Amino acid sequence: MNDQNVVPEPRYRIRARYTDTTVTVYQAYRPQIGRPAARTGRFPSSWKRDRMTWIKPSFLWMMYRCGWGTKENQETVLAVEITREGFEWALRNACLSHHVPELHGDRASWKRQLAQAPARVQWDPERDAHFTALPHRSLQLGLSGEAAARYADEWIVGIEDVTPLAAEIHALVRAGELDAATGKLPVERPYPVQGDLLAHLCL
């Protein structure tokens, strides 16, 4: 294939595993939270509703964040399937976590928006299997207040413990078997964004 015909990945785009009605996001917790969540499909009472919780559609970015499930208090990796309706509600009601004058106007206006928003968005460099930063960005979606409550009580369709998968892929990467490792990664496709869903979250 001629490299000139390869369309570069857009700098800002959501890539995720999804169905017609759900989207899968990833989180990592200590076993005392992660295991009961996977077993029951709901977070246990020890899960802190008053804290911001970050969900990530990118499996590899989650692996980068939790070190393939080896970091302290991040030993249990969860694939959380949530409704697309809830996911998109969070995006519509989110504010960027950093000030962009072209989107927010002055810094004081952005701070007001950030304080009022139940969700916030960061775009961090996507990672490959060796955790090398890539040119395009990966969505991180922080939920607090109303958004965190909706996430826990309304949006979750199912929770799966994917710690064994993380360990298996990690072992393949360490062994230099990148093709085999890549073949086991969850398939993430460009998420269909309707209308101006992301207009306030990226230029």
C-alpha cells in the first residue's frame, strides 16, 4: 500500500468498543472494589460516590495508567459496559479540564463552567503496546456529582473483570510477540459522533 493513501488518525477522536446501544469503558480498582463489582455488576458500598471517577474507552491507555494491572490499588481491571445514552449525556455536559480561549473565552468563564459541569474531559496521548505516546489523543472522561451517580445507578449494563486478559497481553508484549498481543486487544472503532457532540470539547 502506498503510504500516501493512508489517512492519518485525527488528533481528536473517540475510539471504543461499542454496540448499537452500549459502549465499553475501562477502570482499575483495588481488588476489594473491583472483584465485587465484577461479581454483582454494581459497585459495592465502599465505592466513593463523592469522588470523581475517570472512565476510559481506550484499553491500552488504561493499561498505561494501571501498568497492566500491577500498580497498587489498580490491580483489578474492569471493562464496564454502559449505555451510549449515558455516555453521550456525560459528553454533552462535560467541560474540558484545561482552558482553551477559543472555546471558553476568558479563564474566569472556563473556571465557572468547570465548577458547574458534572463531567470533565481530558485528551491525553494515545499509547501503543509499549506505552509509547502516539500523535493522536485518547479520551478520558471524569464523572462527579450527578454524572457519577447516574453512572453507578443508571448507565451500567455489565461489568467484566479483564485482569486476566491484561496479564495475558502483557506477557506477550514482554516476550516480544507483538502480533499475538495485538490480536488479543479489544477491537476499538471510531465512535459515531452525531452533530455537535464534541464541539465544546475539542477544536
